[in-house]
Amino acid sequence: MYPNGPYYLWDLEQTVDDDKVMLYNKDRKRYYLTRAGVDSILKVNLSKKLKGDAEADYFVIEQCDNVMRALLKSPYNPIHKENVEFKIGRTNQGRNGIKEAYLSQIRWALRFNLDMKEEGISPNAKTDLRNAQLWHIGDYKIFVDPDQKDVGY
């Protein structure tokens, strides 16, 4: 599928909550946006903007990784990483929050023509993460609906 892409592209699998916008990577315990999903939501053609499909795919994955890197390294509590991964993998609030943060990050990177390897994340992405209760100070109270499908966390 992506012979020259990053190694973890091969690990993307279809799960119960996957759609055309995001796929879940079980090994990395995170979702990634798809280029087609970004194109349809943001009404852009990333392949044309970024010199081809491979470059567009890399751009989307790099921006998703930038958001997750910033989120997981924030030292708000000792078990922050495990709680965030659990919430993203098992709750709709976490999944929708990370999707909105990813989209905000990609809008920001496209709007300001930022280098793909830029490690900062947009203020709007941080706000989306806070709104989804993924980025905050204090204890986590996570209540999972027992009828909700498990994505493999």
C-alpha cells in the first residue's frame, strides 16, 4: 500500500470504530487520520498541494504524530499516558477529541505553510484536547459505556 512510507503505516487495521476518516493502530495505541478523510472534511486535495499521494500521506501522519507526541509528553500526572491512550482507544469522547485536534493541527499547518517536521502544535489543537478532557491537570474520571465496542486497547 505505502511501500516507501513510515513503518507503522503497515500496521493500520480496520476496527469497529474505523471509518473513512480515521484508522486505529493497535500497536501504537492511537488513531491516524486518512488522507481521504482529511480531503473530504477540509475540502482540500492534499495530493495536489503536497506533490503527490505519498507526500500527502506522510504529511497527515506526521501531523497526527506531532499532536500525540505533545499530548503524551505533557507531565500532568504520573499515569497520564496510559489514561490518554485508554480514553482515545475506548471512549467516543476521546476518539472525537483526538480527531478534532488532528484536523485543527492539519488546518494550522496548511494555513501557515509550516514545515512538516515542525514539532509544535496549534493552539486550537490544544483547545480541542482540553475540551475532550485529554489535556488537563488533575485526576481522570473515566466511565466507559459497557455497551460500547472495544477497539482493542
